[in-house]
Amino acid sequence: MIKARRERLYKDVEFLCNIRPYRNYKNLDSLDKACSYISGEFASHGYTPVEQKWEAEGNEYKNIIASYREEKEKRLIIGAHYDVAGDQEGADDNASAVAGLLETARLISENRPELDYGIDFVAYNLEEAPFFTTEKMGSFIHAKSLYESGVNVLGMICYEMIGYFSDNPGSQKFPSEEVAKLYPDTGNYIVVIGIEKCREFNALVHGLMLESAEIAVERIDFPDSNELAARSDQRNYWKFEYDALMINDTSFMRNPNYHLESDTIDTLDFDKMTGVISSCYHAITNLDP
């Protein structure tokens, strides 16, 4: 079984968390530092990163895209946003996921799996407010470009907050009593979150992640794209009828540091993060198109 590397995940999170001023939409130079780092990491592993640019409120923003097996018609999208909400380091939200994205890309490059589909790794900007839910989100820009180009999309996997875990009973909160009856109340697992319309894709990814036995993995399929199901970049792929899901530690349902200055690197569990990415790698390289 291919294993992710803890030290690489830590290095990436550390770099992003140390950028000052913080990586919010107002601080363009800081966002450029994040972009340069992400592009450099992609390039160091043999990819040719591409910038996808657009304007919002008079400023230019960009996604960074790296592709594996560009010749393949069918594409799997793996994405994570690199901006933060306000003045905070954003260790879990969302440096953890960007680190996971980069480590997944490294593993793919090093192991060169034989796949019937290609993979596009996308680092998004403008996931956070004030652009969240708007057509200025980087993921909307990307999803729309796929649709307009007629790209055959196998599915999209969104990494969003994958680093906060707790072994304390009662550390996992739930949106309702009905949901609470279905899942453990100790927040030491990762969750595949999707909607019923994409149930088959969600179940496939979940089942494959379970095969790796690197970390406990749960799954929840919400009835539709309601508020909880659609709290990250996967939401924009549903709008264009693509299968999409989110890999998530349940955000504010578990992490008390959500969108606060206390969302720092010392609060993350890098051993469990490593397990998340190892399990995701197994799923990503075994999907049956």
C-alpha cells in the first residue's frame, strides 16, 4: 500500500500558515506567495502548472492546475482552496487540504499509476467569504470551464479541512439527533460527504478508502445540496451535473478553532492526516470509470 509522508504534509502546512499578511482575498501579495509555492511544488514533481485567471471586485485571482495523463479524455478532479477567512493562519481551513492535494500529486507523480483516466489537481482561490456561493469562486470558474469545453468528468473530490481529530468521547457534534444516532461521537474519523444524487460515486470512493485501513472513514449522503452538504468547492460541480464529494473532518461540528485565530498548526493531527491521504490515494487510483 502506498503511504503518504507526514513530514511533507507538515512542511506544506507550515509554509502556508507562516505567510503574512494572511491569505485572505484582500492580501493579493500573500495569495501570490501561496500560488508560487503551490506551482513550485507541482513543478518539482514533473508537472507543468497552469494558471486559470479571473477578476473579482477589480482584482485578479487565480487557480493553479496540474495535470496527470493529459492525453486521457476522462478526467478526475482533485481540488482544495488555498485562501483563508479573515486574519488567521487557517491551518485546518484550509492549509491541511492544500498539503493533502500536494502530497497526492507527489504520490501520483512518483508511482505513475496506470489509469484509464487522467487527474487534474486544482488549487482554488476565493472559496471563503465574501465570494462563497457566488460565481466568483475559483471552483465555479473551473467547473464552468470544464462544462463549456465539454470535458468528460469522472468526478470531483474536494479536500476541505482534513487535519483536526480528537480521541475524546463527545468531541464530535452533529446537526441533528437523527444523524447523531448513526455516527460515533468521538471525532477521530474522516467523512466522505455528498448528496443523494451522487450516491453511487460517493459509495465507490468511501468503499475504496475503507480498503486501505489507514483511518476510520464514515460517509453521509445528504438529500440535496443543502447548507451542510455544500459548504465547500464541490458545490459548484453539482451545478454542472458532475459527481462531486467532500473529504472533511466535519469542520465546525468538531473543530472549535473554525474561522478563528486559534486555527494553528499545533492543533492538527498529522498522523491521522497522513492516513487520510494514504486512503484517498488508494481510492483515487482504483476508481472504475
